[in-house]
Amino acid sequence: MDFESFSNLAHEKFETIPQEFLAGVDGLTVRVEALPHPTLSTVFTLGQCLTEAYPSDWIGPETLRSVVVLYYGSFRALAQDDPDFDWEEQLWETLTHELRHHLESLANEEALEGVDYAMEEALYRAEGLEFDPLYYRSGLEVGPGVFQVEYDFFIEQAWTSEEFEKTEALEFSWHGEGWSVPRPERLGDIHYVWIHGLDVGPGSLQLVLLQKRRFKERLGRWRGDHTPELLESDLEVIP
């Protein structure tokens, strides 16, 4: 898709959005250049919501103004490496994502900012770079101790070393059913367990095992320069 066609399509999609979702939005800008990630060479920013706040005692469309920006070059860069790239679907998803940023700013909420942070940390993890080991907590908490980051789900469990050594299997619930996987050999400080054998759609399901420690031991580690022992395992569910 060339730039002119992309720009026309973007503005057509923008015009279909109900006005109540555009309060405080000054318009859509489509730029020809790409916006690459500063450290990940295969990642590009598709869009941004550029927001400016004006001094006031309250937040509303009159004091919080935004412009949505789409980067044609970023779409083109991703499309070159993906023969199944759906320009229209990705354009609409990006457009609505950026508008949600504006609406959350109006409501003084930061949920989507947390999701964006978690997704970026997930990319660092996938690239083998340093990442926040508890990044998934910045995603959406869809249940007690259950978090979603885009299509991936994380079920958090806390264990003492003694509890972990005594158990033979890790039990968890998924879509109302009970499941289990064999216990990994080691607990570590933070242990990601990739669960295989269940239908989780296009994403993944991971147990996150956190080691519980006595207060004095935790305090000693906080005061030192201890690097958490981070482990990963791949396990099949027990039939």
C-alpha cells in the first residue's frame, strides 16, 4: 500500500469514529516516515497519541488536547517482513489504541500506559535482553493473581522452598477447570513455567512461581546487590 492510499484509508476510518469518542481530539496526522524502537531493530512504533494539558483545576476536553499520529513507514517496515500483514486491520487497531490513550488521559487513568510498558518489557525478554522480571503485573489483572499482556496470560503463585520441595505437581485453574504440571526441579527466585497442552488462542499461558522468604532474609537481600535467580521451564499439562 502506498502512502496516499494509506493516508486516505486512515482518514476514512477516523471519520467513522463516533464524536463522543473524539472530545478533545484535534485530528489525525499521517506521517510518511517510520519510527523505529531505540534499541530493538525489529520493532516499530505504528502510532502515538500526542497530548498537551493546559493549566486548570479539572481535566476535560477543553484542557486536555490530543492529536493522533500514524507512521506509514512503520507499517510498511512491518509489512515487508510479513506476507500476511493486514494493513486495514493493523491501522484500525492502532487508531483505536491511540484514541483509548486519550480517553484514559481524560479519565485520569493509566491502565493502557501499564499495558504498553508490559508489552515493551516482553519484547526485551523475547530478545534476550535485560527486562523487568515482574513486567506482567503492569498488564491487565483479569482475576486474582492472573494477568494478561496482549495475548499472553500469567498466573502468579508464591511458594516457600519447603512447600515447593514437598509437592509433586503445580496445580492451577484455567477457564474453570483444574490442571497440573510436574514440579520443576528448582524454584529459584522467579520461575516462569510455560504451559503446553492447553488452548490459549494466539498467546501463551505461563505460571510465575515466586519464592516467599522470611522477612529478615528479604531485608538482607533488599540491602545488598542480590540479583534474583530467574528461571524458565517448558512443561506439558498432566492428562
